Amino acid sequence: MAYLGEEIKKLGFGLMRLPKNGDVIDVEQTKQMVDLFLEAGFTYFDTAFVYNGSEEAIKKALVERHPRESYQLATKLAPWVNCKTREEAIKQFETSLERTGAGYFDYYLLHNLGTPRTHFFDDYDLWTWAFEQKEKGLIKHVGFSFHGTPAELDEILSKHPEAEFVQLQINYADWESKSIASHQCYEIARRHGKPIIIMEPVKGGLLATPPEGVCKVFKDAEPESSVASWAVRYCADLEGVITVLSGMSSVDQMKDNLAYMKDFTKLTDSQKQVINNAQEELKKVPLVPCTSCNYCMKVCPCNIGIPGTFGVLNLYKLYNNADNVKIHLVWNVDEAGKKRAHDCIKCGKCEDACPQHIDIRNQLAEATRVFG
């Protein structure tokens, strides 16, 4: 089905978690992934101004190597990041054009709307500005990504009916969650008639390795299918979806996604029941719903390794063995140049920036209790 006049297959390449050599994006492996993606008939690539090194990498891996008309490229504007004026916000767009060398963007998103960030886009009149760029041919479609409450989403779409699409965090784990409210946000977007792009279908990788009971549900049903494939297929099955972004970090992940999405068909009733069973199993294990978006790290005055700490805390919650997972604190926090949870001064800035609405200070206190 075509949305916004374009036929796009249901798998999109999310460029936030590209493969790395140390701290540097592995452009050569990214090139392999790009080529496999395009060869399989997929065309949608998603980056952002705030994805460190991503726009530059996709210039080398995609833009300089493939005809411009052979793909759709999306990026995003984040005026809530170090912008004190409208001009500084607009400069992000110019920088993105320069970094990517793409000439124009097929999909341009006002990035991460939701309290306390939404007001920047209205204060700087960026809605008007974005559609002016569309008239100039520098943008084909204008929309926004959203991390907030259903009520906020309804308000934004009512105030800005000109938005052509919306990008939402949707996955089977968050479908009925109170904090993410995937189901409610999905229904609001549908009610407003907006095509949907799905982000975080695998919940930042958490749903690739869920608790043992969840894995068993999926493997008993389809031994040959990866557990992650269920998460992506669940999202791709929803009506009104333009594409499902998968933040792939290796050639192997790319090959797995292509294997089950190249000829994607709607889920059967029995497959839907399997996912229902997995949702019930997942409810038994309380995890920190961190997706490692790193928005908290942009505002933390103490450089606490918040996403890394939560990743380790979730390992503890899943496997209940603090000694076995403490090495991950070294890898995810110490070697990343971050500070431990016990250095937190509890200022709360991280909680204002968190798209997942995590009670970060209390969770860091829990990590301190468990790991020291």
C-alpha cells in the first residue's frame, strides 16, 4: 500500500545504532548493510541531526554510492538541543544537508515532541518554516516524531493538522504500557488520519533477548524464526503503517531482518495469539524501559552512564545475579568514560529529557544498592 504517494516496503533502516569500531562508526560494514538493504528492495533510511556521526556515515555509505532517486532519506530537527534562537534551530537543517549531501530530504521530522520539548517548535515557528522548505523542494514530506502522552499527541495533531505523518514508539511490550501507551497513541494517530512510522519495534534491542519464558513462547511456535523477528512483524502487521524502523548494528542483523521482511505477509490468527501469550509472559518481569536513546546524557551535569547502568540493571532483574553482570558495568559505564550511579546528585534534569518517562533517580539508587 502506498502512503503519501510513495510505495515503501515495511522495513526501514534506522541509523541510530550503526556498527562501530571503538567509538567510530564502521562505514565499510555500513556500506555492506546499505547494499543488502537496497538489493532486497527496501528504500527507507532514517537518521537525525543528534545521531552522532550518522548523517556523515550515510553520506559515505549511501548518498555517494547510489542514485538519489533510489531511496528515501529521513532526518530530524531538534531545537531543544543547545538552541537559543530560531536561527540556531534552522542551522541544524542546513548542517544536515551539508553532512548528508543528499540535496533534499524525502521525510523531515520535527524531532521528539512531547513535554517539555514541544514548545520549542511553536516558539520558533518551525512548523511554518518546515513547510516553506517543502515549497522550495528541499523537503518532500513534513512530520514529527513523538515521545509523550496520548493527550499531548491529540493536542499536537489537532493544533497542527498540516503534519503529513507521525513517528511513534510502538512494540508489543509497550502496547498497553502506561508510560509509553503505544496502543493509545496509535489509535489517536489513526483517528487523525495520519500515516505512521514505527520506531523502537524491538525496544532498543530488549525484545531481541527477552526473558526466557518469552523466548520459549516464540521458539515453541516457530523454532526457525528469530525472537526479534516477532517484534518487527508485530509492528508491520498494523494498519496505516508506512514502515517499521529497525536500528540494525551489524550485517547479521540486517540479513535476519531481510530474511523475514522481504516477502512479509500479514500475521495469522495463530501468530497473533503467540504474541498475546508472549505479552502475558513479559508482564511477569519488571524492567527499566530504557531504549538507550541517550537524551538523558545530553543534560546530565555529572556524566552518569545512565543507559549503560540501566542495561546492566535489567540484566540483574532478568537473571538475578549481580556478580555475573558487574563486568558489564565496566564495559558499559567505566570504559565508556561515564560515571557510576552513586555519583548522581539527583538534580532531575535527566527525567525531564527522558522520552520513556523513567523514574531515573530512583532506578539509579537501586543500581547503587545492587552494584555499589
